Amino acid sequence: MIFWEIAKRNIRINVLRSSLAMLGIVIGVVAIASMGILGNSLVASVSDSLSSVGDSVIVTPYSGGGGGFGGGGGSRSVNLKITDQNFQQIKRVAAPNVAIPVYQTAEHMKIGVGSDDIVAVVYGLPSADVPDLLKLQDGVYNNGNSGCLIGPTFAKDHNLKVGSRITIGTNGDKGTLRVMGIIEERGMSFDISTDSALVVTKEWFENTYNRDADYDEVVVKVKDGDTAAMKIAIEKQLNKRKDMKIVNVMDSKATLATIYSTFGMVTTFVTAIGGISMVVAGVSIFNVMMMSVTERIKKIGIMRSIGTQKKEVMSMFIYEAAIIGVVGSTIGGVMSIMAGYAISALVLNTTKHLFTIANAFSVAEGMGFGIVICLACGFYPAWRAANLNPIDALRHE
Amino acid sequence: MDEQPVMVFKDVVKVYPLPAGDVTALEGVSFQVDRGEFISIMGPSGSGKSTLLNLMGCLDIPTTGDIYISGTRIGDMSDVELTNLRRDRIGFIFQYFNLFPLLNIIENVTFPMMLKSQRAVDPEKGKEVLRSVQLEEKLFTHTPTELSGGQQQRVAIARALINDPDILLCDEPTGNLDSKTGAGIMDLMTELNKKGTTIIMVTHDPHIAEYSRRTIRIADGRIVA
């Protein structure tokens, strides 16, 4: 249609002005979409690290609060270990799911003769339960008291392989353990963080540290995924008395949801900051369109006098705004992928989360917002042009 | 010749309400334009010529009285209907040509056709009309700014004729042209009138008014002769 043609030609003839207006939209789209990409990539990155613990309920001795900071009203800490009696209760509640008692301590150790003294976390777990909790990337599960499993970061940092030996204790007084297997990377975890740790048998841990069924925590692996129900059941069983709580129970899935929700809010916030640049671009579009209308008042008067309807005049200006919006947003969309790539590479040190549906949505969202802003900011000037009095417009010089 | 007059004014009054008080631009104006007439409207500045032109061109509606264009009363028409009436029944020719610089000559001429058909049109009709106003064919694809004043006015006349209007409404059509070019344009208008086109021309130039066959003189918002 002729009005589409006129809109195109008007943009071409005012190429600098139109380009500057488009640039505003490009910047706005890049700001919104790249912030969205960064946020999504951040969530995906964290999700990679945390998703493996999404089916766990972690029970720790009551420490005066709900597993977080501060105290819980009038409650008092009565025990910093989980007794065997408590563990048996948890086990009964958790059945048929697996409840794994966990010992934990920090220990000095040496790798090889004459090496420096290092300190690492040592976990003691029942051998039979280890496969439920940990996967190996190399070697075999440890069943004996002279072996151990080590985390991948620990192995890498100290150049350890299956078969290597580690001397435990300040002076090697706690014996030597052979590396039987290397655990798969687990990243951040709510239950046990094994990447830089050693895992030994429950029996070795009890003998070495003189512990007797007083656990540091219990991990319940919930097969049906209803961790919330498990949390409630354990609390109901163990924290019967309101004035004397025994344990803190953490639902890893709920905690994950809270973390994702927080990341979501952060993403929304940074995207909204990007949106400010889009609003500025919208003001620029509005200004350009108003200039375009003012420059063409006489032409609008001629058009109206020879039979152009108001809606046709309006369409001409809306087309102009749409062209600026679509072209600017498309360029912005392409550039935001590049910007997202660069930001992900710089901030997260990985770009593997770039090409996802969430990021495609972020780009589409930025582009859509750019087009909508252009149309919205072009609407009033277009309406004003269409509703000019043809007689006044014809007189305009 | 069709019996029905192409334009009828009956006791037309036009009052502009202004903060300082109402201004009566036209007061009880009545006249009739028959098909095929060539009328000039003359009068001094402030006499109401422009108001009369706006009413004849359906750009405005009267405060009281009736205006009929080819038998259709315009007083109660909506903006959309008035716009369609301008597009289909009236051809406008302005003093300053008022062509669209973004469109070439053919596009300028066929613009009202496109408004009417709502789609791309065959440029052949535009070329035919341009030939009838004696514009050189090599200029058809040029832009208006590449043409002389006389050529631009011929294009404007072609644009006004493209939808076969009942009336050609001219506002000082030679006012921006030298006398020789102006005479050429008036010869063309005379020729169009001879072929049956009804022409109403507002002018203050008595020499130009001589081309018409009837003159309406207006003063202080009233027809005086």
C-alpha cells in the first residue's frame, strides 16, 4: 500500500534521524535481553551444581534456629549431635527411603613423603549407603578400613589417582589410606560437599575419632520426590515438644526453589534496569515521530483534502514507528546474543548455557518490548497527525 | 448535460466561535453550480472566499443552511463520509501545487486512485491523464522537485482529474506561475471545461477570471454579484 511506501521512503530520506532512533531501541533491546541472558545463564549454572541434591532432606542437630541464622524464640540447643536413637526414629519415618548417617570432621594429612601438611574435610559414611549418595568417576567403592574415596578437586589439587596413599593425622598418627575411587563432581551441596574432601567408612571414622553413633547429620534420599512431606514427618516425630527441639530439618527442594526464586528476582531486577534504557529510547522515538508529524503538517492537510482517511494518515506514522521498532529490535536481538555470549564468558566463564529456551525467550522479550515501545511512542504522534484539522493543516507554512 | 446541479448552496451561514466573540464569515449564501459550468469566485481579502472554498471542498460544514454535492447533503455527514466525498467527487488544485515530494509523478497522480481502490493501481490510467494535460512522457518517473512550476501544476491537475470528479475546485491555480505559464494552465482548464468538466476557481486576478463563463463576487460574507 502507498502509505507503507511513503513510511519507508520517509525513513530513508531522514536516514540519520531514523538511525539514531533505531540505535536507542538497539541499546534498549541489548540491555534487556543480555541482562536476561546473564540471569538465565546464572540460574542454569547454579542449577547444574545444585540439582543433584534436589531429592534430599538433611537433618542436623538443633542449633537454635530453623537451619539458618539466629535463634528460634524460647528454644534452647540441647544436643549438637544426632543420637543413634534419633537416627533410628528418622530411619523409621523415612522408610522405605534411605536414611544415611554422616560423620564429619576436619583433619590434617600429608600426601607422599615430605609433603606439606594439608587440612581437608573427612566424611564417615556407611559403606552400603555410599552408592546411594555418591557416584564415582574412577575406581571402585570403598568397603574396607584401609581405603577412602576422594573428591575430584582434591584429587586434581594434589595430583592423586586411584591407588595413591594419604597419611592421616598431624604426624601420621591416624594411619594411611589408599585412594580406592574418585567421586564425580557434585558442586555446591546441601548434604555433604565432597569435591575437596575424603570419604571414609563409618567404622574407620568411629575407631579413629572415638565416635559412637553420635552423628553430625543424617541425609534422607527421598525417592518419590516429596521432600516437603518427608520434612514435616521427621519434624513431627522428632520435634514433638515445642520448647525442646531436637533437630533442624532442611528440605533441599524447597531451599532450591527459594534460591531459584531469588535468582529470578535478581534477573527481573537487572532486566528492569535494562528496561530504563528502553524507556529513554521510547522518548527518543516519540520525539522523532513528533518532529516527523510537525514537518509534514501541510502534507497531511493535502492528503486529507484529497480524500485520505484519518486512519490512513495514522497508519503511515504507525508504519514508520513499526519499521524503526522492527529493524532496531532485530539488530538489537542479534547483538544481545553476542553481548550475552561475551557477558556469560566473562562473568560465568562458560557459554554452555547460552542457547536455551529461556535465553531465546529473553531475546524475544527484549525484541517484543522494543517493538511495543516504538508502537506505543509512535501512537500519539500518529493520532495527532490523523486528527489535525485539514483546513488548519493546509494553511500551515 | 445532467439535470441535477453538481453543487447547491442554500442560505449557508458559517460562524466561527472565537474567545473574543463569534465571527460570521458567510451570511446567507445561496447559489447553484450546474454540470459543465466554469465559475470564478472573486472578492477582496477577508470577504469569505476561503471559507466558501472550504465549504465547497467539503473540508468544513456550514453552521446553518444546506450544501448539496451532486444531490447529497453534506451537513449531517461523518468525517469518513466527507473524506470519501472529497476523494470521489471533488478534484483539488492548489496555488502551490502541493505534490508529494516522496512520490514520483505517476505515483502522485494515481494517489487518489489508490485511496479509492485500496490497492496498487494500473499506472496506465495515470499516464493517460498525464498525457491529457500535455505533460511530456519522459517526466512521468521524475519527482516533483525536478519539474518546473507549470509542469507541477499540470501534474496537480492530472491528480485532481484521476478519479473523474464532478467538480474541479481551484484555489488561485496560476497564483504561483508566471503569466505565460499561467495562461497555458488556463488554456488547459478551458479545454477541460469544454470536454465537460465542471470548474470552480477562486481568484483575485480579473484576467484569470475572464477564462470562466460566470463570476460570483463575494464581499463581507455575502454574494454581491
